[in-house]
Amino acid sequence: MMEWLHAHRLALLITLKKLRATPLAHLLMAGVIGAALSLPSGLYLLVNNLERAAGNVSVQPQITLFLVQNTPQEVIHTLEHKLRKHPAIEDINFIPRDEAWKALLERNGLEGTGGELETNPLPDAFIVHANDTDPNAVSALQQELSRWPEVEFAQLDAAWVKRLHALLQLGNKLVVVLAGLLGFALLVIIGNTIRLQILTQRDEIEVSALIGATNRFIRRPFLYAGTLHGLLGGVMAWLILHAALFLFNVSVKDLAQLYGTDFRLEPLGLQPSWILIGCAAALGWVGSYFAVSRYLFNLERP
């Protein structure tokens, strides 16, 4: 156990010594990794903040049931009782046609002109609030109510919620796809960087192999180098995200004040931050592992 710890400590010290020898090159490498990782992370942050903003808005889906014109009062009372007993409906509100007509005229500044029309063209209506706010459940309720004989038309007034839900799901899928593509690109970048380091130390590696060094011993310093590259890149991506967030929040604050809210973009939480940095370090380890393993596979041993 002590021998194993000593070997890892020695490999880490060698890696840190090389890092101190060429800090600018390692900093540029970290910047490239950080910039690449900040793209899917920034998209995830945007989608997460949009979901939070949507959750803070009162968007209880409601269905407006426009009844058949000139529906008798006894039929309306029966329908009201039927709606109140429906298990998927939380609450209903009846709007008489005369009240709706008066409100329409007042809202459009047309008071006093309603008498020019011989009849009120608006039907009686029910505003239905569903128990379940899931877009699919509300849509199913709308389709069910639209088939009732007393209902002329059923309008889903919060259909935009379903579209927003679909857009957020699309955003989450884009995060996964973009993260996968950039993750593969980073594996190639880190692998090529480690390959260049291997070529600069080719003579040292060959001598080590000649005197009996194992593949594990030769591979270990490069694995630490790749992991440190990824780790620094993850930290750089975290810093880029927070700097960009600070700049965006200046404009978001001004925009939110125009709408009378205090909305602001929230940064990455503790867990997502650790996941970002951990994934970056893991990408560095995997990229360096394949690069070194490929070289060792082709290395001729005595």
C-alpha cells in the first residue's frame, strides 16, 4: 500500500513540476477546454433558469367552454352540476353571455354602441380549471369536454404552457447532444496534447521500458497530466459561466424592472458545479489513457 501511494505521489510531483515549467501552455489548454465546456453548461444554465421562470409564473391551465347558442337555463344548471362532479376539474366559473358582452364593450371602449346590434353574438361560457397542470392531461380534458353535446367549442387558454414545456424538453435534449459532441472533441484534443508530450519524452519512455518499467508506471504521469488538464479546464469553464452570468444579469435586471419583477439568472448550484469539474477531469483522464495506451501498444519491448 505504501509503495502504491509513493508511486502515485512521485507521478503527481513529476506532473506538477512539468506544469510549473510551462504554465502558459497549460493555461491556454485549460482555456480551450473551459471555452468548450462552457457552451453546453451555459445552455443548461439557460434552460434551468427558463424552467425556474416558468415555474414562478401563475400558469394554471384553464379551459373555456363556449356553450351552444341559446342553451336553456335548466341545461346550464345540469351542465354546471356535471362539471363540478368531474374528478379532473378543480373549479369552474360561469360567465353569462350578457355579462361577457358588457365586459367586451367596456374593454374596447365601445359602451353605448352595443345597441346597434340586434342580438348579442356571444354564447354562455364556463371557465374550467383542471386539477392536473400537466399539459397532456389538460389537453385530454379539453378533448373530452369538447365532445359534450352542450359544448359548441372548448378552448385551451393556456396552450402556450404546452409549447413552453416542449421547448424546454428540446433545450434539455440539445444540452445532452452538445455535451456529447464537445466531450468527444475534448477527448481528441486532450489525447493529441498528451501524444505530443509523449513524443517529447519518447527517449525517456524507451529507456524506462528497456530497464523493466511497466506500462502502468509509464502511463501514470500522463494520466495525472490529462486529469489536471481537464480539472483546470472545468474550473475555467465555471469561471467563464459566472463571468458571463454577471454581465447578463446587468441587462436582465434592467429588463425585469420594466416588468415589475426582481428576476435574475441564477448561477450553477454546488452539485452541478462539482459535476462540471468532475466530468472535465474524467474527460482528461480518459483522453490521456487512450493516447498513452495506443503509444505503449506500438512500443517495441526487448
